[in-house]
Amino acid sequence: MKLSMGQIVRRALGLALGLAVVAAGGMLFAGSALAELGQPAVWEYKLQESGSPVMDQITGFHNFLLWLITIIVLFVLALLIIVMVKFNAKSNPTPSRTTHNTLIEVVWTIVPVLILVAVAVPSFRLLFLELDVPKADITIKATGKQWYWSYAYPDNGKFEFDSLMAADKQPRLLAVDNEMVVPVNKVIRVQTTGADVIHSFAIPAFGIKIDAIPGRLNETWFKATKTGWYYGQCSELCGKDHAFMPIAVHVVTDQEFTAWVGDAKKKYAASGTSEFASAGAAAQ
Ligand SMILES: [Cu+2]
């Protein structure tokens, strides 16, 4: 079957229209799907809602870059279209023989340099914010294991417990049996290490992702600004159940945290999984 140019154009337009309708439908659906703080939403195409000052900055930087690249892409597209329309062989049969223009060469060197500086300055500021751990209120050690996490609270009762995915709880694949609990508006220093292979401790809403490497202690930090549940996942391919070792953080008020520490001390000391408990027993 041979299609005429008109038919091809009409079909292409039809296809584009169809795709646009599907995309618009998806956007509407995404808008109506309730985006919940601390976990992914159906049809989510943006970053997760921020729950920490670092993530606020990451989101701001991301949006700034998005505007910047959009403007650059539109500018280059406009130049291309001008060249195609004004300077093709038909409309411009005798082309100019110009090879140099000092002013325009200086401009197209200086402007990209300025753009890179405008990107680099907030980028480095953000890197320092992420890597320079402020004075911590609470330190938690997260140990990645095949395939679950263990959380130790060395300065709050010296207990440690395992956190495994809970298949019967919601949200699916993110809920755990024993969650990490932290107080709101406190600087939490997270030290990570791996017990067997490399894992990675990541919570999108806090803007943190740091490798948990055997024989090495990495550290990062977050300050949750709102109470609630926050979920993340191991983000380093670590074996067959890599996808089933979620991270769940429950952010609570100071009073609730104190109460939880009181309960946790008894609960996890009795469970015998704590290295602190066994160290204490060995010392006696
Ligand atoms: Cu892992």
C-alpha cells in the first residue's frame, strides 16, 4: 500500500493526538491519585514530597535545572528553525562567506561559562549541606544485611533490632515488622555499614542515599520536619532479595519517642538480637 504525503501527515497527526490524549489522561490520574508524604504515589512523575531541609534544597535545585534546560532547549530549537527556514538553498541561494565574528564568538564562550557557574554554585552548596553532618541529637547505626536492616541506638538505651519486610502490612513491599523510630525536628545522624555485601540506605523524602559497605562506616544525616511514616529501599543490588529489604522510618514527637525508647529497651533486650545486650552479658 502506498500512502500519499497527505495521508502520512494525517496519520502522524492522528497518532500524536492519540498520544497527547493518553498523556493528558495520565496526568489527570496522577493529579487525582493522593500523593502521600513519605511514600511513592501511583503515576508519580515528580520527586517525592519533601520531608527534610535537604530534600527541600534538592527539589529547589531540580526545579531550577529543569527551567534552565527548558530555556536552553527552546533557544537552540528556535535557532535551528530559523536556520532551516531562512538559510536553506532555496531561500538563500548565494550564502554569505563570513567565517569569523569576534563579538559572537566571545558571547558564545562567555554565556555557557556563566551558565555552568550558575549551576555549580548551588550544586556545591547542596553537596556541602548533605555531606557536612551538623551536631547530631541522635545517632543511629543502620547495618545492611542479606536481606534486611538492623538498627542500633548507641546513645539511647544501647539496643539493636532487626527490621524485616512485613508481607501482611501496607504499603506493599515497603512496610516492615520493626520500624526505625526518630523524633521530629531533631538532627539524626545515620551511620551505615554492610554485614555481608554492599547495600545502600536510601529514603527519597529525606533526600538521602548512602552506601552501606562491609568494613567501613559511612554517615549521613536528616532532620524530619513532619511526623509520619517515611519509606525507602535498599538501593544497591545486593542479591536475590534486594527488592525486599525496605526501610521504614516512623517520625514521632519527643514524648512518643521517649516512650518508644522505654518500650524498645525492654523488647529488644529480651529478643537477644542486640550486640549491646550480648556485650553487656559478656562483661558480667
Ligand atoms: Cu541490600
